[in-house]
Amino acid sequence: MIYIIGLTTTTILLALSLLHIYWAFGGAWGAIATVPSINGQPLFETRLWDTLAVALALSIAAVICLGTFNYRFPFLPTWVYQTGIWCIALVFLLRAIGEFRYLGFFKQVNDSLFARWDTVLYTPLCLGLAICCIILAINALKFRTSSN
């Protein structure tokens, strides 16, 4: 079961990373619903380097997830995986909770295309990723204590 959770989480993170790379270089599919807006005006403009930074962060998260179920890169110490997976879980949990105005379960602005997609897909996906990362983190702790 851990293998399925880990592989699914890793695959989703890599797919999201590739999607951000696609958007960074001008891809239009789905991009219209990626930024919160008010009265049809986006709250901010996405920039190439910011989008690539998100893609890199998602790729690093995928590597860390992969490492929690024993597909580790030998040059990374174990603590990177054990600490990293908890950090990833926390980031996705905080994203799911949101900032109470434009995104997350407790957002107040609900009348934009982004808000609809956030409610239907983005926030539940973040919560699901957080839960999967917590499961992987707990499993990594069990594996560590059972191997000592």
C-alpha cells in the first residue's frame, strides 16, 4: 500500500512540475484558471522564473517522496527525506487551508474561475497530497525505528 501511495504522490508531483514548466514557456491549456482574480483581473502576473521555481520545488518534492519509500539518491542524507516529507506535508496542508481570502477551503472570494477550480480541484488535491505525505512520513519513521 505504501508503494502505491508513494508512487502515486510522486507521479502527481512530477506531473504538476511538468505542467508548471509548460506554463512557464507559454503553454495556455488550463492557465486561465491558475491565478486568483477579482472582477476578471488577476491579482498578480505570473513570471517565468517564479513558475520555474514552483516546478523545481515540485520536482524536489517528488524526489523526497520517492526517497521515503526507499528509492533514495545515495548523495542525499536520510534526514533530508525524513524532514523533507514532513515539510512537504505541511506546505500542502497550509495551501489546502488557505489564506482565508482567495484560496483554500476557507476562502471568502468564491466568484471567479480560479475560485471554482480551487474548490473543485486545487484545494482537495493539496489536502490529498498532504495526507499522502503524512502517511509516507509516518511509514518512514516506522521503517527507521524497525531497522535500528
